[in-house]
Amino acid sequence: MKSLNKILKNLGLNNSEIPKVLVSGLSTNSKNIQKGDLFIAIKGNKENGNSFITEAIISGAVAVITDSSFIKSNKVPIFKIQNIRKALSTIASEFYDHPSKKMTLVGITGTNGKTTTACLVKSILEKAKYKVALIGTLGLVAKGVKYQKTLTTPDPITLNKILYDLHARSFSHVVIEVSSHAIDQYRVNDINFKVAALTNITPEHLDYHKTFKNYKNAKAKLFQLLTEGSKAIINIDDEFGKILSKKLLIEVLPFSRKFKKGTYFKNIKFSTLGIAGL
């Protein structure tokens, strides 16, 4: 359990208005609320969490976070936050004690090749004798740990819970496929990646992002989240990758067969047995 004050400390709220309440869990689904939980009301594609605040309180929520008009409650405190999805990322990371900072996380993004690249990275790290987990299209791939498969990049609560459990089981490295939806919805906003890689980018998911520019901006945000000491591995054969690599302030490790810069294969062969090259 953790105090509500500590969980909400980085959201810009008036600390004097936050009661001394202990929180036992987090949920964005009112049906899953248990006594002692914090309910974060989020508007989704199908349902609006704000419509279920009363249900969450009846089920035992000790506090509510919302972005809708302030709803008075005599039973529990309700706080209005402007960017609820960004707040959820901060809340989940704080509740689980920032597990991403306790391991080495590698984020893989791009239109094509995320899963293949993530699997290759996992295999390489395992050959180096590290204990490695993978989170992505295949679900959670981690020896001895099982989770129900959800999105390519899970929601902040699920993601931080997984990372918390992986750290408790002595995993040292986690490779994560990071989708453009996840970046745009702040699912990884408080995830501490040591390395982020861009495979390539072509027009995709425009039903969601509306324009190719928005899609590219979403991908770029992952690298803008990287902190000092982190590294960006970028495909500069990709025009967007080449432009992005010049804008970043952190260390960039480029790879390019076309320009023969950075790390690249001089010779490469593909077969049913795998990839071989020099």
C-alpha cells in the first residue's frame, strides 16, 4: 500500500487538499475496483470512465482522478487533472516504485520489424548471460512469468505491474515493442528507457493519427523522452530516421547499409536458418 499523497505528488495538486489515505491498488475499470483502490476515470473509444465514478466509489474506491467537470462527493476525494492519460503514467510509475529505473529497458519502435528486432535483441542479450524479458506483440515472454496477453504495449498500470514483477524475479533487461498508439496515449511517458531504436517508418495507422506527420511525431516522441546517458539506435537509410538523428541531443548510434555509416552489414545472407553476415 502507498499513501495517496505520495502517489499524486507530481501532478501539480495542492498537497494540503490530499487526505492521508492509503491506496492498495489502481484501476481504470470500475468493474475491477476493490476496497482501497484509486480509480482513474478515462474516456476510451467505447466507454467513458467518468460515467462510472459512482459505481467505483460504491465498490470501494478511496479516491478518484478525472478530467471531467468536478464532481462533488462526500465519501471520497475527487481530483480533476487536465491530461488524464499523462497523469495515469505518472501515477502507475510512482505506485510501483519506478520499476523501469531498476532494470535496463530497450524500446523498439517503427512501422515494420519491431517484433523481429525485439526477438533478436532478446536472443543476443541472453547469449551474453543476462536475464531478459520481452513485452510486445507476442505478449510477455519471460521465463517463469505469465501474464494475459493484451496490447502490443500494455496500459501504464499493467506495464508497470509487469516491470515490478520482473524486477522482483531478478530480470536485468526488458525489451519492449513500443507502438505509436502507446506513445501518443502516454503509456510509456514515465518509462525509463536506456536504449530506444527506430527500425523504419512508412504511412500506417492513419485512421488513428489522421496524418503521416502526426504518425511521425508520435514515433519521434519516444526518443524525446530519453534522458541523459541513454542511447538512440536509428536507421538512417530511412529519411525520417536521418532527420530525427540530427535533432536529438543524446548519443545516436546510426545504422545504414546505404551510406555505410555506423553499424551495418558489409555482407548479409537470409535463409530459413536465420540471418548471417559480416
